[in-house]
Amino acid sequence: MHIVVQVALPVPLPHLFNYLAPSNTPVPVAGARARVSFRNRKMIGIAVKILKTKDLPSKNLKQIEHMIDDQSLFSPTLWQILHWSAQYYHFPLGIILNHALPLLLRQGKTLQEKLHSRWIINKAGLEFKISSLQNAPKQQQALAALRSQPIYSRELKEKKISTTILEILRSKGLCDLSTYESQITDWHTFFLVKDKNLKLNNEQEHAVQAMINNNHHYVAWLLAGTTGSGKTEVYLNMLENVLSHGKQALVLVPEINLTPQTIARFRERFNIPIDVLHSSLNHSKRLAVWLRARSGESAIIIGTRSALFTPLARPGVIIIDEEHDNSYKQQDGWRYQARDLAVLRAYKENIPIIMGSATPALETLYNVRQGKYQQLNLTQRAGNAKIIHQQLVDLKGQQLQYGLTSILLRKIRKHLNDDNQVLLFLNRRGFSPIFICHDCGWLAKCQGCERYYTLHQHYRQLRCHYCNNHRQLPDKCLNCTSVNLISIGVGTEQLEQQLTKLFPDVPVSRIDRDTTGKKGALEKYLSNINRGGKHILIGTQMLAKGHHFPDVTLVGLLDIDGALFSTNFRAAEHFAQLYTQVAGRAGRANKDGEVLLQTYHPKHPLLTTLLSNDYFNFAEQTLLERKLLQLPPWTNHALFRAEDLNNEKVVEFLIQLRKLLDKHPLKDQSTWLMGPVPSLTQKRNGYWRWQLLLQHPSRKYLHQLLSNLLPLIKTIHSAQRIRWTLDIDPIEN
């Protein structure tokens, strides 16, 4: 009898690979890692199926060199979700399983449960008079902390208590020390920090009670509220209930930049182990967080998209903040939608999931209509927040000063004179988007993308915002050698420079990817802003994502007209979300808020709809339009993208792919094809990019067609040389 192990490897091939189990070792288990040889390379794969057979499928089967684990690294729920994902996204299982593990585990690091230390107060310590330690303040502090709850080794730095002090108390017989492999989840008896929560309004109270009454089984909640309506306070109340039962919470945020303020809010309320997962953590720390979550030591795990795959010992709730945000959709490799997979995970775990947003995705609102999600509304701005006044400023005929109208400048001065803060939104990094020769008209252009370079004056560089290529700023024209080079247009860097001159006594903070790249930079900016007092904030859409600025009373939106004329059918939805989120930064405390939007198209229907109605009226109208046009979410999309250095070859590949589709027996009258057509960014880093779109009203039928089509692509002569990908439920052209 032979034992054959089917192994999933992190290679772009859709099938499993057969290996013989190692000799004289226990039978491998599915979900464990295996070190194997594959095409003369050593690789780490995941055992998927274990087969016992008399006859070998091949005489040349290689043997697994070593089974690294004796147990599965995946919980049964995550195992199911990852297998389902391989089928739904038509993507190799080996890469998906690999993606769900920390890098060090992918590289074969042995999984060892770390021994932890825990100091616990004993009877003598409870009866001891702390006042007798008045000459040893550090011992006093440590003993007082022990009386409120046990102290774990990982908390020492945070609590500013040293091991030496605890050992002194132990030598005095005032506390005991124990070690353990897996955290005993007794933090739930000590987790409250604040006895006095913020008073909830009626809508918040209704939402909390509805969630708590259904917190022991799966329900998908949409917490839909205007900006500043207090969604975070609802999250905190729901978390309080879940944590009191000793269960863990997974909280997803769209951007790494939102995690510091989220952590601060949670730590202010709860005295529990909170861990953070994001791309800036080094690999050792990511593995440590993964292990703590898996053992139950962490109570709350906060992270960006990939944190979804964190194992939990006792899952209790999943929260997705700003659920509409496009950052939840992976845009390369395995192109999964984290929001959708989070809902699936909650369903499989039989726990509630809360999706919060002031501007829910149309897909989410569609699912509410279909009865799949339950919607809870927060229409009142929390606390004493005022309703904001919105105004369109027609740019036609206006004299602009660095992109600012005289109307906006007067408003800025007024709000600053009242010791308030002003936020200016300009979704363009850099100093200027155009760098041109004034004599011959030469334009600085990235040859790899055929897009104009953006001038970054501080770095004396021209940068391509599409492929990240950059070059030093030339001293003379590359065409005619003239030194008369000028820049056209305004970016955040130039706006900051000019506003600093216009308002020399006012702090100006520019918040974009260029200024917040260093660790701790964003926290420093936010700390300075939250001290209060007059301040000018300049930023890109990074500023629109969930930040709370209580002293901002004026928001100005500059140069947004490009978003009104995009060829992407989702552009109106994305702009409506962006506008609503940016505008919602104003008047969040008990101060009046104003929003000014500068535009050359004040009568554009999208703008008039947004300003005369709210986002939900816009969404209702847009859903109806999409139904009439048979666009998602009423239909389903799959997008083939292809790219090559040779423009003709990439087009020919997609033409051949379309021919396969046109004559495929599963293609019916409801199957709609568009393309090949150029991608929105037709050339990037030297590669020409084209695409072919499939649409069908039945998701099941569309996936049947794709499952039958994909094996046939290898019959296209150029398929092995062209880069091509399949994007299920795409959100970008």
C-alpha cells in the first residue's frame, strides 16, 4: 500500500502534484506544509489530499523530502474558503494557500508555540498594604496593576513595568509566576477600561440592540450612516458584548494609515491584547501576530485586506470599516474582494459581520434589496455635529490664485480668523502635472507609459505616477536645449508652498503618500492637527478615509472635473463616495461646517444630484440606471486583461480568445462580449494593455463558461508568451 500526497505548490498552474509520502513517518495530514523538489527547485507546498493506493499513478513519483507540520495550519473554515476561492476566482490553489500564510511559514520556518509568562496576584498580595511600599514607587505601580488583572509578558513594555520589579514582588510572596503555551482567554473578565461610555442616541441604541440580540449566529449587517454619525461607537458597543463572552474580533480597515486612530479608540475603551496586521510589519512580527491570534491570546486583530486570513481561536465578530473602499479589492495576482470573502467567512463561522460606511457600495445596497444583508441606518450626526452647508463655485471666468478662487480664499481667511481649521482636497500629488519647454513645446513624458511626468520639486525629479519610473529634473530642454522650462498646473506640493506664503502665521500640513511614507509620519501630522487651533490641511484622497478632524469647519475641493467624465461606468459611484466622504470632514463637532466645490460644470447632473439630495438618493437612482443598462450588480462581469511589449501581438491574442468564446457551445444569447479594447491606461512600463469583457446575468452560468474555456486558452499559439490575467468582478478598467 502506497500513500500518495497531492500537494498544492505556489506556481501558476491550476492542478495539484502527486508525491509519495516520506518513509517511516506518520501519515501526512491535509493542510500541513511539505518540502518537495519541483523542476530542480526546492519548494514549500501544502498537502491537500492524502490517497492510499496499491497502484502508483506514475513510476517516477518523487518522494516528499520532509513534512514540516504534523497538523493543518488552516482552520476548517479557512480551508473551505480558500478552496472555494480557487474555484470562484479561477486561480491556482497553491498560490492562494500560500497567500494566506505569513512569509516565514511560506519559507518553511518550523511552527513552535512560544512559552509565555504571566504574573498573577495571590492572597498575600491582595491583603498587603500598598502604602508600605511608598519608598518603592515602581513596586507600588506593579502591585496596583496586578490587583486589577494578571500581567502577561507581552504587555510589560506597554505597561512600563519591568520583569525585575515583578520578580522582587514575587520574592516577597506577593504574586506568582506561571508559564503556558497558549493564552488562556481570561482577558474577557478584565477588558473594560472606561466605565462611562459615550451616551448613544436613539438610532445608535437601536443598532446596538439589534446586533447584540443576534450576536451568536450569522447576520450580515450594513451599518449605513452619514459621516460623523458615530459608527465607531456602535462598533465599540458591539465589541464590548462579544469580548465579554471571551470571543475574538477581526476588524478590517482599508488603509494602513487608518490603523493608528482605530487602535487608539479601541485601546482607550478596552484593556485587552490588541494586535495589528499590515504590510509595514516585518516578517517576524507578522508571524508573531498570526500565532497570537491563532492561540486566542489576541482579543482584537486590526488589519488591512490580507488580515482577513488570520486564524482565530474563538471568532466572535468581523467588522469591515469603510466597506465601500476599493482597497479591499486586490488588483494584482489573486484578485479577490476581501469584503465578499469576509461575508463568506462570517457565514461559515456562523458569526455576525458588520459592514460600516457612510457611502455603501452599490453591490452592498443591492444585497440589502435581495434580503441577504440587514441595513441599520444612522441619519443623525453624533454629538452636537451640525449639518454642513454646501456650495458650488463656477470656475468659468474666475481669476485663480494657485488653483483657488477669490471666493474660496475669502472663506479660508474667515475660518482661520475664527481659529478653525481648513481642509483642501486636491487629488494630485507632486508640484505640477505638466513640465514643458516654453520655447518649443516639448513635454516631459514617460516613454514606458506615454503619460506625462509629474514634477516633484522637493526631490528635483520628474516622476511617472503610473509605473513609478523617475528621472532627475533636466536643466535644459531635451529637444531644443532651451533653459526656459516651466511647469503647468497645481499639485499638493505647490499648493502647500504657496499657502505657506499666503498665510505665514498658520501651520500648513500636507498629507499624501510623499509626506507620510516614513514610519510615524502620519501619526505626527494627525497629532499636530488634533491639538486644535487654526490650521490648513492639504491632501489627496488619503484624507477622505475615515479621519476625524473635530476642528475642521471648511472643506474645499479643487480640480475634480476629471472625475465627472470617466469612461468607467463605476466612476460616478466612486466620485459620489469620495465627495461625500471629503465633505463629511467638515463640522464634525459642535461647529458649523461649510463645503465649497470648484468646478467648470456646476450644472453637471451628478453634482446637482449630490448637493440637492444625499448619497442614498444618488445610489437609489444609480441602481435603477444600472438595472436598465444591465450593468453590475444586476449582471456579472469577468475581465480578461492581456499585455505585451508588442501591441499587435496582444491584440491578436485577445482576438483569438474571442473567437474561442464566440464558437463555444456554452455561449448563449445572454452572453455579452466587449472587446478587445484598450485598457484605460493603455501602456504601462513599456507594455501595451488590452482587455476583453464577458457579461452574463447568471453568475453560475458565467463561471461554467469560464471553467470550460480556460483549458482551451493553451491552444492559442501566443498564450505562453503573452501576459494575461482573469479578473472576476473587476472594479477597474
